[in-house]
Amino acid sequence: MNFNGEDQISSKLRHSFMFCFLTYYLKKGVAVLNVSVTSGFRSRGLKF
């Protein structure tokens, strides 16, 4: 039984999961920022 290999696989999985999680929330945050900025400009009468 190779515990080291298992540990490496689990750590890789954890890293990839964290990466997906971070990218997802970054995209979500950017989308929310985009919407809020565009709505703010629209309320001032400016359009893109």
C-alpha cells in the first residue's frame, strides 16, 4: 500500500477543486460588478 501516492492524488484533487471554486466565484463577482456598473451608468443616462 502506497500512502504517499494516495496523498498526492488527494492533494491534486483538492488543488483542482479550489482552483475551480476560485475561478467560479471570480467570474460570478465580475458578472455582478458588470451588472451593477452598467445599471449605475444607465441610471445616470449613459448607455454602452
